[in-house]
Amino acid sequence: MSTPYAKLPAWADYGLIPVINLFVAFVVAGLVVLLVGENPLRAAAVLVEGAFGRGQGIAFTLFYATTFIFSGLSVAVAAHCGLFNIGGEGQGYIAGLGIGIVCLAFDSVLPWWLTFPLAIVAAAAMGALWALIPAYLQAKRGSHIVITTIMFNFIAASVMVYALVGVLKPAGSMAPQTRTFLDGAQLPKLNWVIELFGAKIRSAPFNVSFLLALAMAFLVWVLIWRTRFGYEMRTYGHSPKAARYAGISETRIIIMAMMISGALAGMMALNPTMGDQHNVALDFVSGAGFVGIAVALMGRLHPVGIVLAAILFGMLYQGGAELAFEMPAISRDMIVIIQGLVILFAGALEHMFRPYVQALFASLSPRTVGMEAVKGKGA
Amino acid sequence: MDLFNAIVQVLDSTIRLSVPLLLACLAGLYSERAGVFDIGLEGKMLVGAFAGAAAASVFHSAYLGLGMAILISVAFALIHGFASITHRGNQIVSGVAINFIAAGSTIMLGQAWFQQGGRTPALGSGERFGAVIWPGADALRGVPILGPIYSELISGHSVLVYLAFVAVPFTWWVLFRTRFGLRLRAVGENPAAVDTAGISVAWLRYRALICTGVLTGIAGAYLSMVQNGGFVKDMTAGKGYIALAALIFAKWKPVNAMFACLLFGFLDALSIRLQGTPLPLIGKVPVQFMQALPYVLTVILLAGFIGKAIPPRAGGVPYVKER
């Protein structure tokens, strides 16, 4: 996304401004806490303590972060191509169908390390497929990707309800979910890694899909900054006109980018299904696809930033649960507010404080920002 | 006669179900015609519903509730304006943010203020909008065919229902017969031309968003104070997005919007009515299929298979004044 603003030193651009935006988002969230009659500073302390205080909390934080890394990467890949994929929720949800089928078919025959790759492929394929139709319609028929992906979220929800209430549910059961997966489709835990550092963990669902998430973050970095296709994607994202002029196929780039984005969104379904609940249940994604938007915006669309932002949101989810326990006036929905505020301040209002930061830099050391800063001030 | 009564009942619930869609759809019409995409309709309806029900139960007045619903909804519309007009942020990102803030804050404040798990207290009779009985509705009830149509279908709705249907010709008149409407449409097609004529693009777009806020506020109040006697968490349940779909379906025209919303309301009413009953010829239709139908129809329409939906040209693009 191009900016009409003057340049800042890189550390200010990628470090200072996101921190300011985040800080303002938390100050506003603090006001909400004040509004319900609690002390925001104590709330923050409880939240951080709950997320990082004990090994148990750290494991849960990383468990939540795993899902958010996938959904954040999904949003980022599409965004580099100038597309806003708001359909991660639906793509992840429908991927549960692929995972369910693979796990139910193979969990009694294969060990987990063979089921897992199959499930990855199935999840990615279903997610990519669910992104393919909106991508095709955007590329070929010019329908707006945001609207079609929203519609596909709802269609996915209907399909999954139909599948879980009717087809995938074991006979005689009332709950709208598949049967519990056997050992062959349960991912091993990674809790021992945290225990190496001396922490005690009773039980936490932190599992090997975290490693997959980190691998994907690396692959996304390679894809976007080290391959020809990534270069074409970024070109198209910056200026579709320039890309067309350079002979880059618009259809190919949109469809490929969206399918990769959909595949990443699909993979986020692995963590809650195979890693935690060991079944595919109704509404198991529970908003993680939308968290990806906040994560990607906060991470400035860079894999490293996304991993950090995902851990921050994992912390909010884990700490938020503790917070709701400690302060009954604050429910877990506080996280949803914070999520909204982060999207508002780090996304829609990302340039609000920029002119002030630039003015500050210009007055402190004019050389770092150059002459343009003076003109950029009025922006 | 049984079939006839069933049809009247389905049509009656069609009207009830399409009113919130219609109000939200017209709300979206104002902002999108002015070149501001608004996927925050959902969130603004939700805060409207919460503020309306909360104020009505505290002040024991339906009209104060409605006023509060409009006020808070407009405030959220102005946040959207501040981000996307003043600071030229991404309009879609800002809309998503508003939906999240609305979803979280309504539950949290509801829980903190009323301690009923995110609900507001059930509204009494003076705190809700009651049904308006048209003259002679009871006397004519016995007349075959026309009686039920008059007394069930036309009479007996709340003020807000009639307001929603009056808003359709009114919106048409504002957009296509007033100077404000002409400018509003112009700012959505070619803001540079409006700017050249010496009219403030930002102020025009802000006014369009205020109209949006008023209408989403009424839509929210309808949900919590007419359809339901109080606020329940996430009570909009995607209606804001269906309204957005209806808006595209209607190709950004007020009268079409009414028909699109009635169609989506009808599908909803039908799916409730047909739950579990087999249809002749087709057999039993899964409820989920009927629920997904509005979305599928919108996707097909967007793909250009049922005529082409062309959005306002400057939609989604923040206006940068030349320097």
C-alpha cells in the first residue's frame, strides 16, 4: 500500500509507529475498563500475569498464537497482492471438512506423522478451493472480493452445519460434531519444550502445528521477498496498472495469491481440531479468521511481525480468560473490543500519528527525513 | 383457506423480517452512493439495538430509547468517517474494526450494567413500540380474502415498520430530486468534480454517513425494541451483511432495495415456515440451504449472471485533494 507521506527512518516506520498505534488502542481499551468500574492497570497486570506468569499460561498463549499465525499470514499474502481476504474464517471452517474426512478415514490405520501431512494437504486444498471461486470471480467477472468472501463465510457456515448435523455426526449422537479422533489423528504436544525451562504444565494443547506455523511464516517470507512470483504479487499490489504494463497476468496473480491465502487460512483449522479438541465441532474456528486481520495489520504484513503480533493476540486470549475469572465485570469479550481497536488504530488510522512523528523527527534531526518532511506535514 | 392463511402468515413475517434489512440497506445506500464503503452496517445496527434497549429500560420510554439508538449509531458512523474520510484510512478495515468494537462492547457493557449475561432487562409495554391497529381492522377481519390481508398484513405493525417503508420513497426523493442528493451521488462518482465546484467533499460524505447512522440506529432499535423485547448478544446475526448483499442486488437503487430486502425476508420467513416439512416434487429441503440462498444469489449476481451490478465509481477510494 503506497503512502503519500515522506520517509522516516526504518526503525521509526516499522517499530515506533506500530507501537504508538498499539499504545493508543490499549489506552482506549483502558477507558472501556474504567467505564465498567475496574482499574485498567490492575486488569493489565492480571492479563500479563495470566498469559506469561506460569508455564501453563505460556503454553496456552502459544497454542492460541499458532492459529493466529496461520490466519495472519493468510491475510498478509492476499494484502501484498492488494486483495483484502476477509474470508479466512470461512476458508478455515470449510477446511475442517477436509481434516474431518482424512482423520476419520485414517486415524485407525496410520500413525500421526502420516495422518498429519495428509490432513495438511486436505486442509490447504479445501481452504484454497473456498478462496478459488471468489478469486476467479474477482479476476474474470470483476465482482468485489470483499463482498464475495463475506458471502462465502456464510455459505461455509451453512455447509458445515449441514455436514456436522447430518453427515459427519456419528449415528446415535446428538452433539453436532464428529466422533473423537483416535491416536492416529492426535498431534503430539510440545509442552515439554516449555518444561525444559523449568516450568510446570498440567495440561495444555500446545502442539506440533506451532512448528508448521513457523515453517509457513518462513515460506511466506521466501515467497514474497525471494521469488519471482512474490515480486509480481507485490508489483500488482502496488500498482495494477504497472503490473499489466509489465506483462504480468492479472488473472493468474489474483487466483494464485488468493489460493495461497486460502490454503494458509485452511491450515489454521489443524490446530484446534487435531491439536486440541480431537474432533471437528460446530463453530470450532470461533473468529480466529477475523483475528488474522488484526494480526496482519499489526505485523505490518511481514512474517516476523505477524508471528510477534500473533503471540501478542495469543496472550490477549489466554490472559483475557484469566481476567474474566479474576474480574467478573470484565468478560472475555474485552478481547474482541481490543481486537477492534487494534484494527482501527493500526489499520484504518495507521497514518493518524505519522505527521506528528515526522514533525518531531524534522525538528530533532532534519537530515533523517529530508526536505520532503516539511511538505508531508500537512497531509 | 388453510393455504391462504398460511400464505398471509408467511407474508406477514416476511414484512417483519425484511424491515431491519430494509433500514440497513437504505443506510448503506446513502454512504455507498457518496463513495464510502460501509461494511460496518452490522456493528452500527448492533450498537443501535443495545443503546435503544438499554435506554428504554432505564428511562422507561420507547422514544428515548430510539433517540439513544440513533445517537450512538451516528457516533459510530462518525468514527468510520473520521478514519476513512479525515484520515483517508482503508474503508473496509475501518468497517471491520467498527463491527468488532460493537460486538465486544455491547456484550461487555451489557454485562457490567445489567448483569444478565449480556442481555438487557426485558422491556415492558411502554418501553417497546406497540402495534398500530388501523381503523376498522378488527371489524373487517371476518371478510374473506381482503379481511386477513388488511387486518394481518397491512395493519398491526409497529411505527418503525411503516417508517421503514416510507423511507423508501423518501430516500428516492432525496437522492434523485434534491440538490443534496445530486451532490451526494456526484461525490460517489467523481469527487474531483464536486470539489472543483467548490463543495466540500469531506463534509458531504460526513453528512451521508450521518444519514447512514440514523437509519442503522432505527434498524437496531427495531431489532431490540420491536422484534425482540430487549437486547440479546449478537442479535444482528449477519443482517448487516445481508443488507449489504441486498444493496448490491438492488444495484444501489432505493426501490429495488425494498424488493431485494422483501425477497431476502421472504426466503428467511419461508425457511422458518418450511422447517422440517417436505415440499411437493422437491422433497425435504435442508434448512441450511434456504439460509445460504441469499448469499448464493448475491454471489451469482455479483458474477454478472443476472445483469451487472456497477458500484458507484469512487466507492472505496479516499479523496485526496490536489495540492
